[in-house]
Amino acid sequence: MKTFVKPLIFSVVLLGLGGIAYWDEWQTKVETKEKELKNKLLTFKPDEITSLNYTKVDDGRTVQVQMAKEGNQWKVLSPIAYPGDAEGVGRLLKTFEELKFEKSFEAAGDKLKEYGLDQPKVTVAMKDKDGKETTIRIGAKSPVGYSSYAKVDETNNVYLVNHYAFTASNKELFDFRDKSLRWPNMDQVKAISYQYQNEPLISLKRQDKDWSIETPKPFKADATEVKQFLSFFENQRVAKFMDDPSPALKEALSGKKPGTTRLATLVLTGGADQLTQYAFMQNGEDIYTTVPGYDGIIVLDKKMKDGLKKSLADFQNKAMFSFNSTEATEVDVDGKVYVRKDGEWQTKEGGDKADFIRLLLVDFEFAKAAVVLTADEALALMKGAPLHSTKFTFKDGKTVEASIWKIEGDAEHVSMKVGTDAFYKAPRSLLENFSAKPKLSEKLQPGDQG
């Protein structure tokens, strides 16, 4: 019997300790929750608010904005119909959701005038998905400290809150509006037409994850550059809305009068071949455009002008090769063959060490062309026999051939033909590995690719 007593006592002690630990954890959670709720002015969930009416009175000027939430999207209903700024509305609601009061007291009737609550500076009326209404009013700043007076709903309580409640809710109509260019879904954009000033019109077409240049000349496009180009516009923000532009400005931006420059024209083709068009105009120091579904004119940050400067060369894929140098098994350089054996490069005949092949492969793998050429442009540069001819063979049996010509009168570049239909003007530095044939230790360190 004694054999079971000690284990039983031990189990009871463990259960007791476990109960104490659970109680302590529960009590801590309760105290933390009470601390969070202590002196909290409002209890609501920002994501459950479905309508918002905002009023601000400032030196006799009144700003009134009515908004409603449809799904996950906020919309301005009045004084103009326009998509809302969901992040801006979210920040405003979060300000009041987290707001705590420093102290409270009762005041009603004429007494409210002392605290600026007879005519509040800011009034925000909210309604949640269940129809519950909450109204908060921010009145005058307290004479001492960094605080303001506030009132919730129709109670007689007046609260002293941090003055940040006013500064964070001191808004204009502009603050409630979506300030993007109303950009279409990037994943659905399948064609781009773009022209910067007098540059040739550039047309790009999407093919799964890749892009190709259709005009002014057919080339493979750099998908990363195209993505960055689209992201540039997606990240632009409206600096000013002109809901009722003057006839003179409209006429000026139409290009019928001198003084206005058309900086760029952009047309996007999206799903169901829907077109979205933008014309970026400069008049004086300002840049203007219009956005889909809006009859007014928007003003953009003039700093965006440099980002509009795009030409054919900016979209071309300048990577001359698309192989992995570590997969190469054999290299033919001007008729001499080199093979990889036990991780080292050597001549196929004789087995002489040939470290320079590693560097040659790496340089070619990551080489970028200075200019992508058409066949006709390249033909004018490829005079006589090539200076060097190479052929790379890889583990999967695929081969890549490339030939290099010097360019008369050009000390910076060489012309290259890769495969049968790719032509480039490339950096002359690619010749270094053919002439000097450096040792591995001179240019490559352990761990480098190749």
C-alpha cells in the first residue's frame, strides 16, 4: 500500500500546481483585458463600421463628407461620388477605437459652450453592420496640457482626451478620396501601348509571364522592366483633385493652345479587351491627367516626370544568354574543345588545365548587351570572319553558339550573334577572357559560379 502513496501524493501536488498556474494565467488575461478597456472612450470594431458621416467646422468653413462601405470598399457619397481611401478611413476609425479619456465629468445645455461642444470642431457619426449608431464630437482644446474635450452620443458626460484625437481627425474631402490612378488589376493587363513625347510608339504584348515588344521593332522584352514600369504608375498618388476645372484649363490641356506639352500617352488592355487610357500633360510646372470614371482633372507630383521618360531600349531584354554556367559540360572556343572533368576545366586533348573557361562562362551568363540590334543593323557591323566563335554544350544536351566581331571605330563595344536570330552590341570587356586567358585565382574566388 505504501508503494502507491508517494506517487499519489506527487500527482495531487502536480494537479494542484497546474491548477494554480492555470488560475494565474486566467487572472493575468482578465487583468490585461481590464487594463485595456479601462478609460476607453468607445467600444466598436472598425471593420464592422459600414457608414460614416464626417463634419468639421473651421473658422466658419464647414467640411461635410458622407461615406458608405460596400463589401471591403469605401465610397464617398457626398459631396461628390468617388471611391474612398480605405487606408485613410481605417486609420481614422482606429484613432477613435483606441482613444482613452483622462477624466470625465457631467455638463449639459449652455455649459457645453465652455468646452466647445455646442458647435464641435469635428463630429464623426458611425453606424455598424447591426445598425448601431455611435457619434463622437471633439470640442475645444483644454487651456492646460495637450488635451481636448469630447462627447459621445447624447449623454451628459464630457471627456478630456488627448489632443491627438483632433489632429488625427482634422480632415478635408481630399483625405477621404482614393488617390490612386484607378489602376486596373496588374495580373489582367495583357497589352501595353506607350509613347513618350516624340519617341516611337511602343507596343508590348504579354505571353504568360513573359513580355514581347511588337512595335516599333519585334524584340523580347525584359519582364522585370515591364513590371517596374507598371508599378511606377500604380504607386503614383493624386496631389490635387480638380472637380470643376475651368474652361480655360480644359482647353489648354486639350493641346489646342501653346504652353501645354503632352509628356506621354499610355493605353492598357485588360480582361475582356477593356482599354484604360491615360494622357500625361504638362502645363507650367504641373502634370495633369484624367482617371477612369471621373469627369474632372487630377494634378500629379511633378517629380514623376523623370519616370515617364521611356524608350524602346528601356523595355528590351538585354540579357544575351539564358543558361546556367554550372550546367556546362563542354566548350568549343575557336575550334579548341574544353571539357569539365571532376569539377575542373581542361583541354579535351591533352588534359591541360583551363581555368579561364570558368570565367568565360560566368561572364557570358550574366552579360548584358549595350544595344539590342536587328539583323539588318547587325549585318552592317559584322564584317568579315568573326573574331571569336564559341559553342557551349550542357548536361541536357542543349547547345548555345555565339560569335563575336570587332566594330570598326568603336573602342567600347563588339557585335555579337547568339544562336541564329539574336544580335547585340556588347561590352568589349567580353574579349578579355579570349586574349589573356587568366588563371582562376586572378578573377574568381572560391564559391563563385561557373
